Amino acid sequence: MKKTYRVPCSWEVYGIMMVEAESWDEAISIAEDGSLPLPDESSYISDSFRIDEEMVEYEKDKEFKP
């Protein structure tokens, strides 16, 4: 019988934040500080999908330890 596995993975997206500021430096600082929500519209970055091999090994170890 087949099992269902939780496979840890990640991917990257590209978006544009609208930031009100008095300079580029301030806009970047505001964007990086985490106070604004992530962009609503984003696009998948081609070939960025990755399996987290380290976490897969961790999950495998958990499965076989009593």
C-alpha cells in the first residue's frame, strides 16, 4: 500500500513591493525590515524548485526511530 510523504521543498518567486520613502536607501531599508506585506502578485523563478535533502534525511531518521 502506498504511503503519503511530506516532502520538504522550496522555490523562489519574484515580485515588486510598492514602498513609500524619501530615497532608494530608505525604500530598501523599509522593504527589508519585514514591516510590509509580501507582494500580492508574484512570478515563479524558473528552475528554482529544490528538495531540502537535509530535511528529507531528518524525516527519514524520525520515521525509523522508535
